[in-house]
Amino acid sequence: MSQIQIQQLMRPHLVTPETYATAVSPDEMAAKAGVPPEMIIRVNQNENPFGADPDIAASLNNIPLHLYPDANQVKIRASLSEYTGHPTEQIMAGAGADEMIDLLMRLFVAPGDRVVDCKPTFGMYHFCARVADAEVVSIQRDDAFEVDVEAVAREDDERTKIVFLASPNNPTGNILTEEQTRELLKLGMVIVVDETYFEFSGQTVAHLIPEFENLVVLRSFSKWAGIAGLRVGYMIASTEIISRLMDIKNPYNVNIAAEAALLATMEHRGKLLKQVTILLEQRKRMENAFDAMDRVSYVPSHGNYLLTHFDDHLATDLYEALVNKGVFVRPFSDLRLTHDLRISVGTPDQTTRVLEAISELI
């Protein structure tokens, strides 16, 4: 069968490629920069730069790899309930927040329905909506990258099912306020607040779930807990939503290694939260350094990253120049961000190298 014939059997909206832009591997980074892998500074993915905690890594020893994980997530949900203060029936874990986004599309969005996001923001909302054959309505944030609540409200109709709002927003780092959230929840859509960086911001709207059945909160272990490679995230939502999602999820969506690491993270979270404190100190250090540089600014951030604006440099040019120094940051294709780079917070030593590299270039 020819390529053209096989494409005729595919869903038409998926024939044209539109792949999500992922980061290259450390080995590829090293090859591109021409330096040994251990010399790479990877501050482009908002990962925990301290790596996996030894106690959490040790939890992967002697796990029964021949057994399926618990499809009902009994231990996972109990542990997350203790951490969040929400009952187990309002919690579900998954293979990263990405899977939670995809499952919400499956539950609420039919072909031709509409999904709203507020740009610039996390690209997975648009990606998953496209796969679901939904129409994406992207509303531009204002000059301070705040959500235009009135513009979102104007899109409220019978075809518009979900609004995705990251808080802190990625890549800008600003927070969705409780007042804004309440206004949006009064509309007739599901409001998904992505709190992937909650441990860094300490701010949440999850306490509104008993009041609003259309609120969904997403969280992740990728950024603060040092287990991004195991893909673990979770959702807090009404019992009705969680019940339906438990029905349609892949039965074994959290693998047994990820389950062990999640439980160990909860047991040893005190150490990890101390690392969060260090990273917030390094973010402040970066802010102070940028304040001292001419024609450099940044968006005040509640995450472990800064969206940094360079008046005199195109982001793509500065990105390539930093690569040549072994430093990888994150540029964006968004036309509003042609002079902006998102820079993750690193260890103290990494922060020193990043700031030195930027100072030399500008």
C-alpha cells in the first residue's frame, strides 16, 4: 500500500505533522556545543538541577518489575491526599501532567469543540487540543502577561469546553489570582488551572474545588521532585470528574517504578522542599544580576525560571551563542518573545556559569 493510500485511512487532521517541540538529549547537547556531557548547563527544561534524591533513587531497588502496578492507585491517592488535604476520591495520578491534559480532552472535547488557552503559555494545551480535533482559541495576554478575563468570557458558548491556565504561567511565571479564577469559574466551561510549579509559588486555587465542580487543578513531580524521567503528575478535581477519568484512563498509567518514586518523594519531601528554597534563592540572585545589566529585564516569576528580555539581542542569536559556551536555555517561536529567553534556575555553581556566559555576550 502506498503512502498516499495509507494516509487516506488516517484521520485527516493528523496527516499534516505538527510535532511538539521537545528538548534534545544531553548527549545531543554536548555534541552541538562541542563539550563533554558533564560540562553542559541544562537550564532549558525547568528540571530539578540537583538530580534525584538518593533515598528516592533507592526506592527503585528491588521493586517487583514482573507485576502490574495498582490500577486503582490506592497507596498513591492516599499519600497525595495526606499531602494536599483533599480526599482520595478527588485525586488521580497519571504519566505526568501531560497525560492529565490528554484525558481531559477525551472526557470533555469532541471534534469541532473549542479549547481556550492564553498565550504565551505551555504548548501542550494546543498540542493535545489539535490531536482531539478541537478548535483552539488562543487569547493573547496583556502587556504584563496577565490573563484577559473579559476576553476569555467572550468565548463562552456551547462549543467551548475547556480553558487552560497555567499558574505560575509557563514561560512568564505570573500567577492567576483567586479573584480571576472565581470570575472564570462562573462561566459555563471547565477551568483547568495548571499548578505544575506549585511548590515554588506556594499558591493554589485547589481550595475552591468544593465550591466549583468545573475546576480542575493539575500538579507535577517533574520540576521540584527530581523525577521528571519517570513521568508522574496528578490531578485534583471534583469526585464526579475524577470518577469519570478513572473509568477512561489507561488502567496501568502510572508504572510501578513511578509509583515507588512518588511514594518515596512524599516520605522524603522535606529534603526536596529545602532544595526548592535554594532554587528560589538562586532565582533572586539571577534577578539581582539582571537588574544590574543594561537593557535587560525580566518578568517577575513565581516559578523556578525567569523569562528574560534582551533589548539588543535576538533570542535565537543569543541562544546559539550560549550553546557555544555549553549553556542551553529556552527560546520561543512566539513573535512576542523574539528577544526573550526562559532561563531555568540552576544550582549555585550553574547560576555562576550562566550569569558569566550572559555577561560576556552582552
